[in-house]
Amino acid sequence: MSIVPPLQAADMRPVLFDSHCHLDLPELLPELELHLAKAKAVGVEGFLVPAVQSSAWLPLLELKQRYGFYIALGIHPWWASQTQLDALEGLEALAALPEVNAIGETGLDFALDAQSFALQQQCFEFQLQLAGKLKKPVILHHRKSQNELLQIIKQQQFTQGGILHAFSGSFQQGMAFIDLGFKLGIGGTITYERAEKTRNAVKQFPLTALVLETDSPSMPLNGFQGEINTPAQLPLVLKELAELRDENQQQIAQVLYNNTVQLFQYQL
Ligand SMILES: [Zn+2]
């Protein structure tokens, strides 16, 4: 009598893509290989690493060559300064390389000092224009700034889409970005009960508009506050999303993986 072994959990494990992880930051880079091994052990096979400032651009191209990451080049609103704005003038040649999947991390953060708003806006508008010119998607950072982001995207008639990373907000707020061709980055926020509006919203969005992310090393999941976040936590985000939507993890994972890859125009 032959014995058929039961399906192991590993056989059923969904393949995941972390669409936003800062693996090049000092919290993660020194133990990068360990973090990658731990992530791959739980099924996280894809990684998009967005730059936060100009000094990250060349090292990210090297990391891509070595590890096959997807990368975005740009300037995060927290780093917006005259020096960085000047550096953006030199981004076009690098960002045009086929190795560069997207422009970012860019956007607007209106929780910062109001004195920074004008420079943030100049940096964002420049990067959005560049992405339009190069026909690449953008990785958007938002905090208290969704309306302004939408307004500038519409003004520039930007149609390349991208990811509104670390989505939080209502169903209507999310749909406003989806209608403009954006995906919503779903991360650790949904593991917090207090994020009721966001948790309700993610139950209703079309699956084709969602991607998964950890935002490592930031945004630890509920239960892991105070710890450095890593891509190995991504299955917990998927689990929460599946529970909220009352859907099958494997199916969600497949659709969201494809969403991510298609956005960056890569073949599976
Ligand atoms: Zn980020």
C-alpha cells in the first residue's frame, strides 16, 4: 500500500511580492542576506526597493544587479531639500535605464513642518513629470496630502499609474487613486483594530487594484511594535487581508503578485 503524504504547509504556500521595502537602509542592509533568507523561507520572492535620496541611486542599481530587486529611483518628501532638488536634474539619465522600474519614493507629507511644503511640492512635481516622460509608474508617499496628490496628478495628466504606498483612508479615498490607474499598497496598518476606516475599505476594493507591502524597516505590525519591520512579516499582512475580505489567501496572493509584476511590466 502506498502512502500519499499529506500536503505540507510549504506546498500550499503562496508566493508573495513585497512592493515596498527599504532594504538599502542602515537598519536592514548590514544583515541583508539574512533578511532575504528569512523572507524567502516564508514565500516572499519579490522585492521593490524605493530610494529615499540621491545618494541611494547608484547603490540601488548595484543591489539590483546582485539580488534582482525591483527598484525605484527618486527623492522621498522627508529628504526634500534644495540640494536634492538640484540632484533631481541628473536623475533622468539614470531613471531611463531599463533596470529602473519606477520613480520614487516621492509624494507629499503634510505632517511635516509647513516650511518644507514648497520644496516637497517642487520635488514631487519634477518627479511626476519625469515619470510621465519616461512612461514609468511612481511610488507615492502620502500623509495628510491625498487631495493635493490627486490634484497634481490630474493637473499633469499623469497616466502611468503606480502605487499609493501604505494606503490608509476610506473606500472613496482609495477609489479616487484607483480611478487614476493606481494600485493601493496594503501593509501593516490593516493589522491594527483602530484603523477601522482602512480595514473596512480594503474589504471592498477590487483585488486587481491591490498590492502587498511591509514598508520595512518602518511600520511594524500589530504585536510587533518597537521592533524593526522586515519583509518576512508580509505573510501576516496577507493573512489579515484574507480574513478581512473572507477570501482565500492563496488566491489573493496570486492576484496581488500578478498586479505588482504587471505594473512594472515584467513577465512572470
Ligand atoms: Zn517608504
